[in-house]
Amino acid sequence: MTGAPELSVIVPTYNRAPLLTQTLLSLTRQRMAPHHFEVLVCDDGSSDDTAEVVESFSDQLDIRFFTSPHEGFRAGRMRNTGVAHARGEISVFVDSGIVLHSGCLDGHRAAHREADGPVAVCGYVYGFAPDPADAEEFLSTVDLTDADRAMYRLGASGRWPDVREFFYGHYGDDFGDLPAPWLVYWTVNASARTAQIRSVGGFDEAFQGWGGEDLDLGYRLYLDGARVMLSRAAAALDIPHPKNFEANMASAGENYRYMVRKYGTPVVRLLSESDPDVFFDLNDIIRERGLPACRDLLTTR
């Protein structure tokens, strides 16, 4: 490969070789020419055949593999490893187990090219299914070998939409002027300019367990002037896999309290004060209470 790629696709993983295989397969099916992007698989000390899976794609993708001893859940550190080694102007974060639409990377690139300034792009994700029964039905309904057609059918039927669709439906797809648009910046499928990610400090590795580290990065990108936006063209499927919803919510709650201690603004405090059921309504609550914008508070300190 000659010259730097435009995009660096960063995939953190841990003992998810079958899911990672599906993600990498979808990257081989991108409309974007392979020399325009690289793939960085950042492994948190897997004990399965993750390394062999990555090696099997070395003749199809510009792919690099980074691994370190397993020391607990460190998704933020793994993504930081990818950012540190990224050669692309744009970093695209994709979880292992995400199957990308063939136009997904084109969608991320177009969002950055067409923006007037820096953006933090949320890609659309079909198929979030925390209920095991839903997961079984999803896998029996969706043909992962033809992800484009599967996503077309899901979009037409309205089945298994992005879990954030309530937010998008309520505020519209152009929600960047909300007081807290960063609430939906989830790195299951998201992008931002590599230089800006580095300039704001990357992921905060002090976050423990599941949840919150991507909101925290989105928050700092937002404070740094990035407009948080949705790209429906940057679409993907989330392959259902075992999740402990209650444990994840408890972990996220602890991490939200950490964010409160970091920033202390009235808007961020809502994360720890509010019931998870009203998470997507927090922008309405911010407006109803007339809370000051975080940008205004933190830039005057």
C-alpha cells in the first residue's frame, strides 16, 4: 500500500472471534476502494483465535493487529491504541459484531467532507436486541450474508431500528443545536477527525466497566467545536450477542457519576440524577429547567 489511507477503522475486541469475523467480512465488501481505508484491530488480551482471524484477512484488507495482556474491561484503552497508530484523517470506531452496510464508510467520509467544520458522526445501527427472544428472531430473520438487503428491509418495515430512533424521531436528524447532542455519540459505529480526537485527549481510560467513555469523548469533541450529527448512510447491523442489561446499566451509572465529578456542570449532573427511562428526554429537561450550556460554563472557568 502506498500513501496514507483516508479512514482508519478502529475495532476493539476481546474473545469475540466469530463476531469479529463478521465485522471484517463486511469491511471487505465496502464500496470504498480498499486503499482508502485501513483497519486496526485492538485486542484486549483475547484467549481465543482472534489473532488467527485477523491474519486470515491480511490479503484482503490493509489490516494491523495490536494486543496487550488482559487486565479487565478496557475498551477505551483499546480504542486509544487504535487512535495512536491511525494513519487516516478520519477515525471510524466500530465494535466487533457490527456488520457494516457496503456504503457505511462512504457515509462517514461524506459526512466529514460535506461539513463546514469539525463533526462527530453517529452512524445508524439496526438490531439492538437485549431480549434473548428478540435476538433469536433477529438472527432467524436477517441474512448477514446480504447485509445491504437486510438493512433495506428493516428500514422499510420499521423493525429493529436503532435504539436511538426515539431520539432522532423526536428531535429530527439535524439535532446538533441541542444543548446535549453528545448523549447519542456511541462508538458502536461513529467517527471523528483523528487530529481532533488526539487534541481533546482521546478516551479517558479512568472509566471502569461498560458505558460512558464514548459519551465523554463526544462531550469533549462537542466542547471543542465539533457538531454532533447523524449519518443514516453510515449504516450497520449489530449482531445480537449475550448482554447483561442490568449490570451494564449499573456500570454506566457509576461512570456517569465519574463524569459529574470531572465536569460538575448542571447538564452533566442530570446523567446521574435521571432515571434511565428518560435518558433520551434529557434535552427537553435541560430546556425546561433553563440550564446553562456547558460550553459557556467551561470556557469561562
